[in-house]
Amino acid sequence: MSADQEICHLCKEDLRDPVSIPCGHNFCTICLKTYWDHADHTGTYVCPQCRVTYSKRPTPRRLHSPSSPSRNSMSSYRSRSGGEPSPPAPPSPDYNYAGPRDVGCDICIGRKLKAVKSCLMCLASYCDKHLKPHHENAAFKRHKLVDEIGHLDRQICPQHQKGLELYCRTDQMCICVLCTVKEHKGHDMVSAEQERAEMQQRLGATQAEIQEKIHDRVKQMDELKQAVDSLKHSAQRALQESEKLFGDMLRSIERMQQEMSKLISSNKKAALQNAEGHMERLTHEISDLKRRDNELTQLSRTEDHIHFIQSYHMLIAQTDAEELPSVTVNPYFSFGSVTKAVSEMKQHLHEFSNEELVKVAKTVNKMPFCQLEDSKKKKRTMKSDAAEMYKSPSQPPSSRDEMLQYACQLTMDPNTAYRQLYLSRGNRKATLKRDPQSYSESAARFDCLPQVLCKEALSGGAYYWEVDWSGEGASLGVTYKGIKRTGYGDSARIGYNRKSWSLFCSDSSYSARHSKDQVEINAPYSSRIGVFLDHSGGTLSFYNVSENFSLIHAFKANFSEPVYPGFWVWYESAVTISQL
């Protein structure tokens, strides 16, 4: 038992011969017996501590307490001390006397007994003995008895010293009859009993509503627990299935690697066998030619004219009759194309996996597990978050992590794309093809230059996006909507007029262009370019993202209207807007 359970609630001392009742509270045997003996005439038995009521007198269950030694401890004490143990302390007197926390009888003189009833007419509390007149005398028949309550002075009007019988709805307070004459004259007043009845009804309705809410909350709790269990099982299954699928993909890639190794090895073996055959034949031919050269040398040194003439015709005839086939060697033969193909496969796999991962993350994040937030409040929060996200920074960001706070999603507009530009990956990649695409007629389309603009108009804030480019060359930048769409002139080229700004990228260098100004830039090669636009602040910056995040070039401009990101793509080249 805990420390508080070792104290009897009735005598406030250590438990002696403790017993426990069904509600779980413990008392001394003599204390509980004395307390319940006085309740036998009522037929109702109340726990002295928690006030739980029993219709039948429970049978207490005997306990062992550290303060009441058991038979073994008593016998051991006897054996150690050599004498009889001291008798237990005598039981305390009648526990029907009022304690500090009990309501005492107002009639008792000296030590007061506990009150069992309070009279709202007499404004006094009575024990069983002094309550008998209220049951036996006809003069007390109209008196209202209630369970014992303390602070009966609260039942009296502090101003007139009369009992509170009425309720003023105007001032929302209990009043006496004399209060109606002056202080509460003309107010809306009813009897306390009537107000209690109406409040009781409202209390019942409120309680029913609370109970319904409890029922709903318990139901939601059960549903949430079931959902949590389902979530755990679903997550476990997803982990197992994803591990299996990724294992299958890894084995597939390993098989591709093995097939590629076999392909390279078989081609290498065939080429080596071919080369060795040619080398062997050339070795024989070289030996034969050296032998003939030796014979011709010996013939040239002979002094016999007749032998020289006869041998000359025979050797020359053999040399002229035999034509040796020539061996042509391809100096450009290499397996570089295989390496390039594997590199492109890796790049495509990397891009595809990133795109699919973003899709999966978006799909999962759009399915909230549970939500308590108000929908209207959420919409306002989302709008404020979006406005805060694209708000111009007080200081220019200095790292990629800071840039990503302003990341925006862009898509290319097919209505502006040059007819030979092929758009893919959800209109985020543009590749220049030989054959024209089947685009519909549009006045916004570039008819002569391989260019395309994005759908999104950027204004009044800060934005960041990244572009992957490959091939011989590409250009990226921003432009006003009014850029010319027809012809080859500078007025239609992004970066060659006052309406646009661009960065041209190649394997060896960069060049920044606006109107007639062109700046050649010597910077490390990067296949990914980061673009930061502070429309309100008037800056457009390009960054190297491949390795170390570094600035390539920055434009200062006063943007007078919204701008659209745009791209220029050359043959065998492509640009892709990355998903951040």
C-alpha cells in the first residue's frame, strides 16, 4: 500500500487490523464497523472517503499492513524478546463526531456530532438525535430538509438577514423577499425553485450535449486507433513491397550491367581476333617480302650476266603477279559511344527517379492522416504562407538552401513553343527535333526561332528555379510578354532586346545578354543553372549549381511589368526545368 493508504481516513492514524471495501479504500476494522453500525437504521452505507453508496452492507476484506504485524512477525518478535508483545492500541471513540472537514450539528453542545441533514428553513444542520423533532413534530412539517451542507450563512441575504428565496434574472443573483421592494424593484424575478427547474433542464441539455460529444470523441478515438493500426500495417507493407521492388530494380540494373559487360567483351574479343588474324597474315607477308628483297640483293651482286638476266625475269614476274591486299584501320574505333549511352541512361534514370519521387511525395503529402484545423483558417494560412514565401528578401540569399525558400514551379507553354521544339516530362523539357510537332495555331508561337516561354507570369516578389541543359548550347532568361514572336530579328530573340535578359551556355563559356550589351564570362562548366529573380528588388542572377554554388552573372534592372521565364534551344540540345 502507498503512504496515504496506510492512514485510516476516520481516525487519521496508522491502520490497525486494516480492511478494504469494494471501492478500494482501506480503514481500521473497528473504525469502519463503528461508522457503519450507526448507518444500519438508514439502510444506506457510504464510503467515508469517496462517498460511494452501497444499498447492502459490504463485507470488508482483511489486509496485512506494515503497521499491523502478522502472526509470523509476532512469533519472531516473541522469540527475540522472550516475552509477550505489547497489546494493540485501544480503538478510538465514536467516529460519528464531526472532524475538521465534516459538517457539525449546530445543536450539540461541546463536542459536536456529524450532521446528517440541513434545514433550509431553520438554516441549521442536525445530527440524528437532534433531527428527530423535524420528523416527529408537526410544526416542522413544512421545513425542507436536504443532505448536510456547510456554509448555511450563504443561504441568508447579507443586507436584510432573510432567507434567499427568489432569483433575480436581471442581475443574475439570489435575493430575499425584502430585496424586491427597493434594490430589485421592477426586475425580472422568479422563485429559486422555478429558476432551479429551468436551470436543471438546461443543465440536462448541456449534459446530454457533453455526453454526445464524449460519445463522438470516443468514436473518433476508436477510429483513430484503428487508423493508426492500419497505418502501421500499411507502412510495413509499403516498406516490404518497396524494398522488394527496389531489389528487383537493382537486380535488373545488375543484369543490364552484365549484358553490357558481355557486349563490350564479345565485341572486344571479335575485334582482337580480327586484328590478330590480320597481324598474323601481315607477319607472313613481311617475312616473304624480306626473303624476296634478300634474293634481289644477292642477284644484284652476282657477276654472271646470264644468271642475272634469267633470274631477273623470273623474280620480277613473281613480284608483279602477286598483289597484296591492303589493311585499313579505323582510327576512330572506340567504346566511347557505349560509355556515352550508359551516361545518358544514368542521367535519364536520375531525372526520372527524382520526378517520380517528387510525384510520390506530393501524393502522400496531399493525404493528411488526421486534421483538426479549421478549413477556412487553413486557406488563409496557405495564402499568407505563399505571399510570405515569394516576398522579396531584405538581403540577397547567399546559399542554395536560402534560395530554395523561394523555389517556384514552372511549366513551358506549348502555345509559345517553336514547331520543332518537342516538349516532354509534363511540359518541363524542351528538345529541338528535325521534324515539326503537331501544335495548334497560335499567335503567341515563335515561328522562326527555337524558343519557348513558361506559362507563369512572375512579378512583385522573389522567385528561384533551376534548369538542366545538355548538348552544344542553350540559353535561358526572362522576357516581357510583348516580345516579338515572328521573324529572325533581334526583337524576337530572348536577350537581344530591351524586353528580355538571358544567359547563353556552352561547353567552354557563358555570355550574358540584354539589348545591345553582351558580357563574355569565363566560369566553370555547369550542366545545372540556378536562376534567382527579385522582381521588386530589380535583380536577375544566374548561379552554378553543379558543384560549389557560385554566382555566374547578375543583371540589375527596373522591371516594369511581369516577366516570363524563356529558353532558346539548339540542335542536339535540350533544357529541363528541375522540380525543387
